Amino acid sequence: MPGGRTTNVAALTRKQRAGLWLIVPAALWLLIFFVIPFYSLLATSLFDPNGSVLTGYDVAWHFANFGNAISNYWPEIVRSFLYAGIATIICLVLGYTLAYAIAFKAGKWKTVMLVMVIAPFFTSFLIRTLAWKLILGDDGWVVNTLQTLHFMPQGGRILATPVAVIAGITYNFLPFMILPLYTSLEKMDPKLLEAAGDLYANPFQAFFKVTWPLSIPGVVGGTLLTFIPAAGDYINAALLGSPNERMVGNVIQSLFTTQGDYAQAGALSVVLLVIIVALVMLYVRRSGSEDLL
Amino acid sequence: MSQAASDTNRDLRLTGLHKEYSNGFVAVKSLDLVVPSGSFFALLGPSGCGKTTTLRMIAGLEEVTEGSIAIGDTVITDDKPYRRPVNTVFQNYALFPHLTIAENVEFGLKRKGVKDTGAQVKEMLELTELTAQAGKKPAQLSGGQQQRVALARALINRPELLLLDEPLGALDLKLRRAMQVELKRIQTEVGITFVHVTHDQEEAMTMADIVAVMHRGEIEQMGTPYELYTNPKTTFVANFLGRSNLIKGKVLGREGTGADEVVKADMYGTVVSIKASRVHTTSSEGWIGIRPEKVIIQPEGTPIDAPGNFLSGAVVVGAIYMGVSTEYLIQMPWGQQLICFEQNTGRRGGLVKVGTKVDVSWRPNFAFLLDSTQDADAGREDD
């Protein structure tokens, strides 16, 4: 309101002051739990790699850490983005279909279906992934059934293969895809589809000219919420994969916790972060939904 | 440009059109209707009368339970909506929010595979006075402009039939009046058959060449606005289209022949005559109907400007002054209250005061006689 500033200065400054106070708690939280750790991570990534718990660490501006991290672990980096990408695409296909069904076809079952989408969150991520270990295990019913039907050779396995890891990631992040998609589809006026049909669009054209463009915010939101955590995930690879399916998250975890190579771990974390931010910016710009950033 | 409609007969024909929903509700009852090609046709009725269902069946958005829809000799009953030569202006316009006005307008042409749409879009935007809005998104437009986009988006396809579902319902009164004139102008200009669904009798009367009044899934009466207003056949039409005074009367008999034939009726002791062409009952009792603006009142003892009989002993019990006219409420000797609209010509030099005893009359050729078994309150707006 441009007119408000001149007419009611006192009231507005009071309003602004209230606004500031409302920002303070979150700002403090972010400072303590994001800005400081992030700064510390950046510092760690520049540690002298010769330091150890015994001799101590110092920030040596050792930029070679980044190059080393990439050259040592590029297979894991590539694998992370590959697995996350595949899982995101599968999530998009499954999630879009389901979100569409819930938004337009579910009728009175809408709420029930939404609750079922969220229901897995009632148990822990870890327990659910462990359950998948049993389901996909060598003596589990999935493998047994496939072998009985001769879709899989005797001795073949699912656990400890890329299939298991990607399936686990897909399962764990599917709700994060469905919910934004549902929200953007649900907002759409079904009359628009009638209008498209009335204007000579067959159902296929109506989908690609009307439904899909209108759901782009949901698609972008859903893919980001799936892809970003999936790229950094290490639980699925650790529980459902073997060393051959190691993702960058697993590497960082073991560098930090077992090998004590803080410099390398920090550098790898920063590399992962930079790649993700770059990819996200590229993606959001390409999809024409900058307002999400 | 437009279809060669007038030489080959391209009338819209609904034959035995019937719609029953899965829950057993019958929305449209075996409707037979012919909409002449090139006309502005209005389906008028209260909400739930089946008018929108009829329109949606013509558009292909609702399945037909029984009967057929044809344009000329082409039966389209089972065609998909996108295969019909029909376009719709939706109630809340249903404009595509992610497309610009120009893209909205060219949507139909693109789907039909027209390559060079530029000239046609430009022409259509000019016709609907939207040229300056071409690059904007629907949300940036006013209600009246959005309404015109919806119209342009449908008309550009040169359909044989344009369906309008309460097209002006979302606009305020002033804009609605302006758009009524605008719609009529555009229809005359393009010569396409318009089928217009509305619950607003004024809207139907101002725009349509032919009005069909729908009630409970059936067409109650169809004709020009003049015919419907002056010669309603049922109490529903008499009350829904404008207002009517309905007075109980006993039929005495017929007199005269040909155009002069009248039916005499006894109305609480006064004999009135009704033109035979306006008599719509065969029973011995009926509702004598007279439109409020046809009712003439005059303070007792002064000469009344009406031929034939007049009724005396009435009292003015209410007067609402509306500038152009005054609405009087007249208490008749038998207890019923009649409405009288009087143009404020200045002839009286003031209003007739409440409490004044008046004589009441009307010109006999304006009265009509309806079936007494019908509900005298049917179609009143306040029910």
C-alpha cells in the first residue's frame, strides 16, 4: 500500500517491528543450526588432509581436497545421481497417476486414499527400510515367487542389487512426490477439461495442453522433494545394497565416522551440495517456475 | 464465412431427448424441440428445471438416456464433444489460466490443425474488443472481459451452434445489461445459432428471438418473447415471465366468431370477456390473468379510461414509488390483493394515496384465462 506509509507512519512501524520479532526465532534457529554448521563444514572441507585426531586439524585453504574428492569418488557421485534420477522418474510416473486418480476419480474415497499415502510416516523410515530387506531378501516371498515362476534363475537375488536400492528410494520418497502433485491437480477446475474437449481437444491433447502445464508447479515441487534427499541418501544403499551400490552419502558417512578423514568428507559434502544446487537451478529455470525459488 | 445454413436446413432437432440420472432423478423428460438455424434461442427456467442438462447433452458433456440430437440430417447424439460442430461458453468461462488471451482464443483452431491462426485470432479479438488484452493472462482481466474471451474462444471455431450456459450470471447488473446488447450484436453479425440457457427472464426476453420456458424437465411453452408475455398458457409461465394477477372466475360461455370470439367469465359478480385465442382451459372454472401494467385504477367517482365493466369497491393498500412507475397494491372486495403498475406520466399530478377507494379495470383484449387446476403461485420468484 503506497498510500499507507505517509498517512499512518506510527501504525506501520509498529507493524514492522512486530514483523521483525516474528522473524527472530526462526532466524536464531537458522543461525545456530544452519549457518554455523555450514560454515564449519566449509572450514572442514579446507582442512589440511594430513591432520588427524591426534595432531589436530587446521584450516589450510587446501582447495586440492575438492579435486581429490571428485577423482577418488566420482563413481559414487555419478551413481548417486543416477539412482536418485531413476527413482525420481519412477516416483513421478507412479505419483502422477495416483495423484490424478485421487484428485479427479476417487470421489468419496479421496480422504481415505490421502491418509493411506501418509500412513507410512507413522512408522520410522529405518524400520520400513529394514522391512524391505526382509521382503526382498534371498528367502523372501518376492524372490521365491519369481523363482517359482521362472522369471528369475535359481540363486538370483534382488537384495544387494541396484534394483533393491532404487526400489527402496522410490518407496521411501513416493509420498513426497504425491502430495505436491495432488495439491496442484486438486486446485484445477475440472470444467477446464470440459472446455478443452469442447474446443476439439481429444483426451490426450487435453492432458498435455491443459492438465500437465497446470500441474507443473506440483511436478517441480515433487521432483525436487524426491530428488534432493534421494541424491544424498545413504540408508537405502546401506541396508538394501552391497558395496557395489555405495552412494556418495555412504562414502561421506564412512569418511566421517570410521576413517576419520574429515577433510575429504567435508570436501565431498560441499561437492555434493554444489552439484545439487546447480542442478536444481538449471531445472527450475528450464521448467519456467522460478517463483518456486 | 459462416455455414451455408439457411439454404440447407441445419436446424437443431431434439427428438424425445430424455435424461435420467443413475439415482433415478429425471432431469429432462422426452423433450422435442426444433431450434431454427441462425436464431437466438433461449432456454429459460428456474434452477433444477433441466435447462443446463439439456445444454450439456447438446454439447456432449452429458450422456443421453434416450432420444436423439441432430443438426440438420446429421445425428450427433453419440459423438464425442470434440467431434461436434458445437462450442460452449461456460458459466464461469473456464478460461485456461496458463495461456494468454490470444492463446486461449486460438486453442480450438490449433486442435483442428489450422496452421496460420494469426489473422483469424486478430479478427476475433477485434470483434470482441479484446485486441489490447491479447498478451495478458485471464486472471488480469475484468469479469466482462473474461466473458468476451470465452465468447471469442468459442466463436472463432465458427460452430454451427453456440451454447451459452448462464453466460452473464457472474456479472453485475450494469455490465449484464451492456453485455446483453453486445451478445445480440455479435450474434446478428456472425449469424450462428445461439442456444442460451438462463434463469433470468429479462435476459431471455431482451436477447432471444424465441424463448422456451422449461419447468420440471419439460418445455412449458415456447414462442417469441411477445407471445409468451402477452399470452401465457400456464400459471407457471404467467408468473415466471414477468408477474401476473390471477383471479378466480367461472366460465359462462362463448360469444362472437373468428377473431372476435370471446369467452365470458364471471369474476366475483362482474362479467369479463377474454379473447378466445387467450383461453387455455376447457373447464368451467379458470384463472383470469392480467398483467400488472395493464391494470387501470381511478379514484372512485371520477371517470375511468376503460371500455366495458369496471370493478368498484377496491382500496389502495400499498404504493411503492419507483421513479418511472409506481407499484400499487389494491385490495379487492373479495379480499384478494392485485398489483397495478402505473407509468408516472404526471397525468394525476401526484400519487394515489394509500387508503383511497378506487375503481379497477383493464382492456379485455389483454386478459387471459388459465386452467384452474394449476397452482396460482407456480413460478413466482419468491417461492
